[in-house]
Amino acid sequence: MRAAIIGASSEALHTINIGKKLGLEIVCLDGNPSAYGLALGDIKRVVDISDKEAVLKELSTLNIDFNLTAPIGRYLTTIGYVNDKLRLPGVSEAAAILCTDKYSFHTALARKNLRDCHCYLVNTDNSCVASNYELSYPAILKPRFGSGSRAVCYLEKKNDLADALNELPNEDFVLEECIPGEEYGFDGAIINGKFELILLRKKDNTPLPARQAVAYYSVSPKDVFYQKCLDYVNQIIQTLKLSECLIHGDIVRRKNDTPFIIELSARPSGHNLHNLFTPLCTGIDMAKEYICHRMNIPYNFTPVTTKSMMIHYFDYEGKISNIPNTSMIENLVAEYSAGLIEWKCNLMAGDILSPATNGHSLMGRGYYIIDFSACNIEHPYFCAKDINNRIKSLFSITAD
């Protein structure tokens, strides 16, 4: 069988490699001739993936059986367009638009009472003033299209809106109320009409305004919020008309344990989550299982168990002069009856680290993964906080 992957960045490497191991022929397309994934393709095409007609033209003659998805942003819509035109399984263009257009996403869900906040479409025109909007502050101003923390502004009061718009690029923005609560992420799949919640993850974020995730903690299916997320996301999936695809999303846990969706997209999560952390926690490699499903060989998206684990990135700031070795970290973690599963530190003495404000500023530094399954404590989250502080103390960091 032959599958295409539209957008062959470094985050597509896992999916490409899994597919090749399973005997799948992979067609890789990317506008960057130096894209990491492009070199691994059995068939390679350099094409601008924002140009859906150009991508369709390339794939129309290659007889592909299905499209794969790796972490991708706005041009998930290209995948949807190709699926529609070639009658392939997976996300449709209409559903992909709802996933990538934050205002349309809100509007579709608000009609079904699945998103209960005020939300407005604004632009950088100075005529936009706070009095035009029925809105409770604090509020969030974020680009209508795109992912990550790019150009996201936290507005404490009405008067902050005009100042923020004056500093932002000329494009559409979404202005909405900031919903209080703890932030979570999740991985899942929609197969044969059924939604499988593979892993729910609690986040540690940097302080406002950036709110960049610096750590994730697996959540037990026994947690009351897990079932509420499962039921709530099921309703969202039906509203967005998603089918035969992998999904990930971000969601808020409010004080009464009710969920509020921030965003959801028909593609896997990035930041070494879907390809590393989720398989380690659940035993489910969603990229592999999706390929198996499409190749008509046995597959499974339902975890037998969910291990208590954490992935943490190096959200440090300042000049690094000393870095602990792996043995030091293993010994420290062992004091808590926990296990160091992986230590990948790309930092070097002499590095000067800026504050972690978005994924781009953080992911290249590395990460560590700890397994708390053997710990005799009910909530390892608090134990992890202590471990993280002690690991940071083993680095010598001075203000630059």
C-alpha cells in the first residue's frame, strides 16, 4: 500500500519510520527541499503545501491509498481537500477548516452550547475598541489561524486591547474571555465512528501571558475529569463531523470539574508527545495503530493501563555553567522510588537561555521522562514538583 504525508518536517519522522517498518510505501511532500522527513520518503515531492491544487496535482497520479498526518498547523486543510477530491478516508476539508480557524471553531461549538464564553473576531484596525465587545476580563487575544503561542496576548483589562492591537501584525485575531482553571492536553483517535481517548495529560504552564507548557503529567482514567472529557469531546467530534483520524486537543478543567475546550485538531500532538510520551504511558503508538488500521491488519487504540508518568522540558533562564550527568539524575529520582525513563539534555556549558515563551524556544533544549508507577503516593504530581526543583538545582545557572 502507498500513503502520503503532507508536511514532512522533523515531527513527521516517527510516522514515516513506522510506516516504512510496516511495509508501507511513503510519499513525502514539503515545500522545503531540506525538510527532514523528505529525505526518508520512497517518493519525494517538493511542493508548497499551502497550495492545495499543486498538492492535489502531485498526488492525483500516484495512486495513494490514504493520507497520514503528523503534527501540522493551518495546512491540515490541504490534507482535507486532497481527501475530499481523491475520496480518501480521513479528515474532510470542511472539518479541517473548523479545526484550524479558531473563530469558526468557536462559532460551531457555541451553537451547540459546547463553548460558553464570549468570543469575537477582531483585526489590527485602530477602530477596534474594547467598548464594542461584551466581554469579561481577563481576556485572550490570539491569531485566528496558527498554533503555538505566537502573538498570543493576555489582556488584564479593557484598556489593554487597543495597545495590544497596535503592536500586532496585520491579520485577523480572536478575542475571547480567559477561562480560569487547570489546563490539560489529550491524544485520541476516531475510528469506525468511535472516539478513543488514549491519554489525558495535566499541564504545567509558564506564567501568563505566555502560558507555554513546560511539563505534562499523565492522568488516570479513574480521575473524575477523565470521563467528563470523554463525554464532552465526543459531542465536539460529532459537531465538527470528524471521522477516521487522529486528534489532539487542549482543554480547561474548571473548579466544578466541567471541561472547556481551548482547541482541537485532527492530527497528532507534537513536542515528543504522540511519538514518545503517550506510547510510554499507555503502550499505544497512535501513528502505528492508525497505519495498521488503514492497512487492514490488527490494531488497538485502547490502553490496557495508564502509567503515572511525567515529561518535563528545560524551562531554565540564564547562563549555564554546569550540567549534571545522567547518573546524578538517576540517583535523585530513585530517592522517590521513581524511575528515570529518559534523559535527553541538549544543553551545553556556556549556553545562554532566554525565557520559555513558545514551543520553538523550548523544544530543542531536550526533556526528561520519569515513571512514578512504583511510588506509593496517591498524587505523584506533588512529588514531581519536588523532583523538578531538585533537578534544576543541580544545574549551575547565573543571570546573563
